[in-house]
Amino acid sequence: MCLGQLGSLLPHVVVPSILAAFLIPEWHLSGAQAGLLAGSGAAGYMCAVPVLATLTDRIDARKILIAGSAVSALGTLLFGLYASGLWSGAFFNAIAGVGFAGAYMPGLKALTDRLAPGDSSRAITFYTSSFSFGVGLSFLISQLVAEGWGWRAAFLVTAFGPLVMLTVCFLLRPVEPKPAQGRLLDFVPVFNNTRAMGFVLGYGAHCFELYGIRTWIVAFWTFVTMRNSQSPILTPIVVSVLFSVLAMPASILGNEFALRIGRHRAITAVMLASAVVALLIGICADKSPWFLLPLIMAYAITVPADSGALTSGMAMAAESRYRGATMAMHSTVGFSLSALGAWVVGVALDAAGGPQNPSAWMAAFTVLAAGILVGPVALYWSRRTALQT
């Protein structure tokens, strides 16, 4: 399933990968428009995942995974063939997002349905952590193909990735879930589960920060290299790939940390550290790249280190009858705030003078820091409410 997910993720960050070098100059996009284009995939995901993930409480998640993988490949292919501006690009990217909604959380449900309960925590963490490795591959392949054969080729090549997950699906044994009670989109039991909702809201804060920086990491490091063109320095391709690949061990180690000292305490510590690092990067945006690089690598660790603990915490806190619905809520909140994060960072860049201005990046990283600080508040509310009840 982790290998299949690497294929599913191959198209995932093609748009952020090529924004700064290709789409922004060719389509004359502002920061807000670029953020809207990048966030459209998360918006499509957000619209589809409540139904698709909740359906996994009623039918074998493998069936949804097959359909989602096919639609993801189709949306990516259409972008490469026909996108010609902001709105057509956003439409095709949203189609790919709808397909990914049938791949990521249904894939997690397909995995957990085939595991013994004691195997879940680490297996979920490996699955969520392989997400980051897949994003790193997406950054790498997208940028290399775009530089060699043009940005449309990047979409055409990565559209083949979801076919890997299709192959995996046909190797999984069928598992029919026990029929769920109530209406399909009845989220009242999920809202009433404050333990799970604390992790869901914390995941939303995590996704706001994560997608905000993933959308703009290539543009930020392009800004850094342009200001320091005389210095030998890592390219935006290398930095974006390193940023993504470091997330996999960071998420695994973060979950192990949470298992030892408690999830709420570990997640809160990681989120506070991430806010501090984001503010330091913003303050030092116009400094030497060799000073910024260690900060970016530290941020590459703090941003994803809470991911596995948040998702496994949600899955373990969910009532078994409503695990699919809880995963749907988890993903809906997460990707809603992912789309918002990409757009709000773009708005902040525009408002503070544009991505060529150091003060704009100060504003952008301040937004990211503010977003992640919502997480500890949500976890505190969850813990306090659970104790009272």
C-alpha cells in the first residue's frame, strides 16, 4: 500500500513544482491567483472526500480506491493536454483532487481493514509518512521533466503514477465492512467524539502549514537563489525534494516520540517548535542562503513531525462503527485548510509587496506560524472537554 501510494502521489505537487518557473510568468498570475490554482486540487479533494471516505463504512474501500486512482490519472492528463490559464488549470486540478480523495483516505481505510488492531498505529504512521516520500518524488520528477521537455510533459508523465495503485488494488483480498448504522453523511457521532475531534482540528492546522509551505517552497528558494546568484547554493529542485523526503523519517520519529510521552504533549511541542522556526525563516528571509538552509531543513522536520501522531491518534480515538466517517471529517478539515493555506500565503505575499520582496516572505511565514498555533489550542480544548465528560 505504501508503494501504491507513491504512485498515487506522483501528480500531487506538479502545480506547486512548476508555478514559479513556468505557470506564474506564462499565465501572468498574482500570488493570490497562484495560491488559488495550487489550492484547487485540495478544494476538489475537500468536496469529494466526505462522501467517498464515508462510503468505506459501507463498501470495500478497495473499490473506491480503484475509481479514485483512475480519476486522478485522468485529471492530471487533462491538465497537461488542455490547461491554458487560471480557470481551466484550476478545473482540471480539481478533477485530479477529486480522484485523490478516492485514493488517500480510502487507501488508509483499505489498509486498516486488513490489519489486526495492534498493528494499526505504526502501520498508519508508515502509510502517512510515505506520503512525504511520494511528494518528494513528485517534486523531483515534475521539475526535471518540466525543465527538459516543458511543463505539459510533467503532467503527462506523472499521470501514469496512479496506475501503480490500481495494480496494488487488484492484489488486495476483498474485505466487506460491517454495515454502518444511520445516514451516509451523518457526522453527528463524529462531532460528539471530542477526543477524535481534537486530532481532526489539529490536523487541519497541520495541513494549513504543510500545504502553505509546499505550495511556495520552490518560489521561496527561487527568491533566495536570485538574491545570491554569485554564491554556490542548492537549487530549488534539491531543496524542495529534501524538504519533502525529510518528512518521512520526521513523521515516523514524531509518532514514536508521541507513543513515549503522550500524543497531546508531543504534538503540542512539535507545533510550537514549528511556529518558532517559521518566524525565524521569515525574519531572516534576506540573509545568506547558508544561514537559511539549516532553518529550512529544521522546518522540514518540524512541519511533518506531528502528522503520523495526529492521524493515528484520530484513527484510534474513532469509534469503530464510524471510522470511515471520522476519516472523512479528518480529511475534509485537513484539505479545506490546505486549500486555504496555499491561497492565504499567496494573498500575504501580494499584500506585502510580492514574492521578490523580503518583507513579503516575512508576512508569508508569519501566516504559517499563526496557522499552526491553532493546533495546540484545539488539542487543549479536546483534552479539557474529554476530562469534563
